[in-house]
Amino acid sequence: MHGPSECMGNILELCARELYPNPKINLGFIMCLSRDYQDIPERSLVEDCALESAIDFQQLNDCAVKEDGAWGVSLLRNSIKRTSEVRRTNLSAMNNTHANIHTRLV
């Protein structure tokens, strides 16, 4: 279970991906946050990582708090939903592969 700090960190990362779709930019920001994950969501860390990655801190902050935070939460919900769908698909594919291998061996 994620706590509030980890959820806010995820929202900031999702906002970076939303605002800066180029992985060279958003992944740099995400990796920077990850280096000091225990300090997320301290403003100084987020500002430093944004500066290091050429991300506009104000745009990032605006994204995270847009619509009183509802926008960021919706990004997080959609991300969780996509992750859940991928896991289900991968698990189903693994089960089918296992069943096919078992059938061939029997």
C-alpha cells in the first residue's frame, strides 16, 4: 500500500510524462526523484530534479494540483488501471504458454 508521499511522487512523475512526453526528459526527472525517494515530495528535491531535467517546476506543480488535485489523482488512477490490465494480460499469456507446454509434454 502506498502512502501519501509515494502517491504524490507518482503524480509528479505522471505529470512530467504528460507535460514532457520525450523519455529523455521525463525519465531524467523520474530517475532524479528516485535517487532521493525518501525525500519525495519535498519541494527542494522536486525543484532540483525539475531544474536538472529542464522541466518547468511551475507547470509540473500546476499539473499536480489542477482542479484541486483531481487531475493528478485521475492520472494516477489511469496509471494503476493500465498496470492492472497489463498484469492481467501478461498473467493470462503466461498461463496459456504454460498450458501449451504442458499439453505438448504430456
